Amino acid sequence: MATYVAFLRAINLGAKRKFPQDAIAAATEAAGFTGVATHINTGNVRVETPMRSRTRIEAALEQSYLADRGFEVPTIVLTPAELRAVVEEAARLAPDHAGRHYVSLLKDEPEASVAAALEARSTPDERVHVAGRGVHLVLGESYHEATLSNAVVEKHLGVATNRNLTVLRALVQKWC
């Protein structure tokens, strides 16, 4: 059995996209996954499966979540090693950054030229760095006032879900 970490996009936003942790766990188990654990109610799920294809794992989870909730839940899956690498890249990029550091996790790795075009949007106050399927947003104090966001990442690079670095570090500590 291999272990994976799944990140659910756009849940628990507004009244119509509710997906509580216990329901996430039940729908994940209904899809045939074992060793299911969740971390806070933002769609972070640890699973075990004999499947080795990330695409198949994402599809199985998305199908189960759609059946359970009645709305699509884009899901991005990383191995523990991939998640650890994302957090290590964050430490390398901004070891003493006092502002906010978010990471948008991508469904698919972007082409280098597209990633470079997004990185070119960096300013002295807001930096974006693409490393594989992790897009690091190194921002000032307010995420909500930033011009770089997960919406900008998705516009350029496709389906992504965003987590702050504190959550990703906790997941590495807990599950990797």
C-alpha cells in the first residue's frame, strides 16, 4: 500500500459547498481507500491505496466526492515525498520571510515557458516561484490585498488549490 496526500479544492465555501471532515472521510473510504485521515476542515486527506497512478487516484476521489456531495471537488494528489519537497523549497525560497507564504498545488506540472510568464509577474513586494506542481506565493502581510493569488495561478497554470505554509508544514510533520 502506498500513501498519498489529497488536497480538495473549493470546499466549505459558502452555503452550497459544505463538505465536513467526517463526510470527506466516509466518501474517501467508500471509494476504496484505507488509512484515511483528515487535517482541519479545508480538505486535506491522507489515504493508502494499492493504486500507483496519481491520475487514477484523483479520478476515483473526485467521482466519489461528486456522488456524495452533488458538486465537483477537484482533487490534487501528492506523494509524501512530493509534499516534503514543496515544504523544503519554501524554506529555501524565503527562510526569513515575515509576511505570508502560500503554496498553490497544481493538478498538472506546467510548461516551463508558462511558468516563467507567471513568475515574471513578481514584484519586490510579492513573489511567485513555480517549482514542479508547487507554486509559491511569497506575499506581504495581507493575502486578501495581494495581487498574486490562487485565482491568478489558475488563470495561468490550470487547476490549483491553495494552502498556507503553516498547514503544509503540519501535514509533513503529521503524515510524511
